Amino acid sequence: MTAGNAAVTTQSAPRIRASELVGRGWLNTGGQSLDLQALRGKIVLLDFWTFCCINCLHVLDELRPLEQKYADVLVTVGVHSPKFEHEADPVALAAAVERYEIQHPVLDDPELVTW
């Protein structure tokens, strides 16, 4: 098939396997690690955030209705990537997850491995 002088091809893009999500630990997963196999067949929204970023906190409010409306097909995974030293404290992160009523899984990524 051609459009004007340009040929149109229908080749598929090569399949690329995503990297596992790696960090210090998980919150909101019942103490279990979350791996890609557990997410297979779902649309995964990665939300890279930090609890001292006001824009990141506003995004949390935008995610809630999406998480509810599309709960059967969408999984939100928060990746907490601290910018400041005090944000890397796991106790402070756990408190922030509770304070902001985050229900989705959150990866604690203080070394920015997944980032």
C-alpha cells in the first residue's frame, strides 16, 4: 500500500520486556514484593512521586477516580523517589502513605534504582 510516494508498512514493533521494579521495599502489598508477573494483563500506571512535592500530591487526587473507575483493568504503582535526605526515611514514607490515604502499592526507591 502506498500513500502518495511513501510506502506504508505494517510491521510489528519488537517486544521489549520491562525491567522489574526494584527498591528497598513495598507498602500496601501486605508485606509482599510486587513483580511484573502479578501485573500481567493489566494496564500499569507508574506514578513517580515524592511526599514533599506539592504537584505530586495533587496528582494523587487525580489518580483516585481513575483507580476506582478502571479498577478491573488499571493498576497504579507509586514509585517514591526521594529528592531530599529526610524523604528517604522509610518511617516518614510510611507516615506519608497513611496521611495521604494512598491505597495503591508504593515502591520505596531511595537509591533511585527504578527511577
